[in-house]
Amino acid sequence: MTKSCSTLDLATLEATKAAVAEDPSVGSGSFTTVTSWEDGARARTTARSFVLQTDEPAPLGGTDAAIDPMELVLAAIGTCLTIGWVTQAVQRGIEYRDLRIEVSGDFDLRGYLALDEKVRPGFSGISYTVHVDTDADQAVLDEIRAATEATSPMFDNVLNATPVTGTIERA
């Protein structure tokens, strides 16, 4: 299968950018997901018309039937960075023969298992490696990396504290 960065619809992206520049209210919106518990640690999340399943690994009480929520965070970062890398390539007129972004997160279960209040339950650090096969020179790849990190919503959400609020509604 031949892959191409140019299949990204840059014209529509640029039209959206122009519309938001002219009227910033056009760029305001929200996403909503709905997660329903299925059984044990398994859950089903709907986002627009898409569905994904989650579960915990067996050592954490799950059945390991689906991706772990922590892995979803890594996947969200990786997919968002991938889109950015492709967008930046199209804007620069370059192609990739292959692009793969590997994202890893370190954790300490003592936080999740409430064994040590000094240990956070989430990741203690996240790192990523871009594996790219291209003719572009290193300076261009460095520019792409910087531009992608500066504009990635998921990168921003993880690097900067995003306020989260919650409420309870009884059925």
C-alpha cells in the first residue's frame, strides 16, 4: 500500500484556519464521550459515531480484553503527534515513506493502589520517539517536531494542567 502525506485535505484545513482567523467564535466547540460500564473493569466508550472498548490487565483485576485507559493517553498523544507531523510535511511539500511514533509512559502502581501517597497514580513521565523514513534533512525534521509540539492539542493537554470538574447525577 502506497502512503502519502498529500492525502491530508490541506485545502479544507486552510479554509477552516481562515474562517477561525476571521471569526474566532467559529473555532469554539467541544467534544463529548460517553463511557458505560460493561462488567468488571470493562467499559465501552462512544465518541461521535465511534466505539472503543477498555479493560484492565489481568494483574489489576481485569480480563485484558481491551486497551487500558493509560494506554489510551499514550495513543492519544501518538495519534495527535502523527497528524501534526503529516500536516507539517504537507505544508513543507515533503513526503514520508514511513512514519511511526512510539510513545511510552512510566508508572508506579504504588500510587494507583494507594500504597504510597507520595506516588502519583498516573504516569511519572512520558517520552516519544519519531521513526521517520524521508529524504527531508534533519533541520526540516527539527522544525516539524517543534511546530508539531507547539500545536498539538493532546501534547498541550498532557503538558499543561487542564481544569477538570465532575458532578454526580443519580439515576
